[in-house]
Amino acid sequence: MTEVTLQLEDAVALFYRRIAAAKGFPLEQVLCDALFKLAGELSLQALRTERQ
């Protein structure tokens, strides 16, 4: 796996920290899951655009 470093606005970091704390997950896992979901959504959008 590749490790990356992200810089987040304080408000964004706080938002994801709160989600992580509420779910009992590490912050890194919540960010990873959110980015993975976004990548999937963007891929589907690109495929729809390509077919039109």
C-alpha cells in the first residue's frame, strides 16, 4: 500500500475526527473510506458522461 500525507482545513479534519470517534474507527480509516467512495462516484459519473 502507498502512504500519502494530506493537509486538511481544520474544519474538515474536525468533521472527520468526530465521525471517526462516533464510529470507533481511526481517522485514517474514515478518510480512506471517504476517498474510496468518492473515487467510485467520480468513476461512475465519468462513465455516464462518456456514454452520452
